[in-house]
Amino acid sequence: MKKFKRIRRIFAWIGIVVLVGLYVTTLILAFSGSPMAQALFRGSFAATVVFPVLLYAMQIIYRILKPDDTADDPDKKKR
């Protein structure tokens, strides 16, 4: 169980880094004057919205599909 929590924390930090990177990229592209800036800004903005939504959906699906191992063991039931 301890290993699972560690892996979960690692993925959480990776998600934070990716989101911060997307926010910074979106901000930089919003103020740059290159010809491709508008298309890149749209893509970055879309990814900023879509990425958290996909992560949330994956989390919900995992909770729904996760087998409930604690049903047979009264000591492991959720409080």
C-alpha cells in the first residue's frame, strides 16, 4: 500500500509540472508576435482545459472499475 501512495504522489507531481508548463506556454504564446502564435496559443489553451478534464475522467473511471478488496475483510473497511 505504501508503494501505491508513492506512485500516486509521483504522478500527481508530474501532473502539476505539466499543468504549470501548459499555463506558462499559454501565457508566452499569448504575448508573442510570431505568425504561428495564434494557432499554438489555441492548441495550448485547449490542452490546458482538456488535460485536467481527462485526468479527472480517468480518476472517476478508475474508482468505478476498481475491485473492492475491503468487502471481505472487516479490518480494512473504510471509515
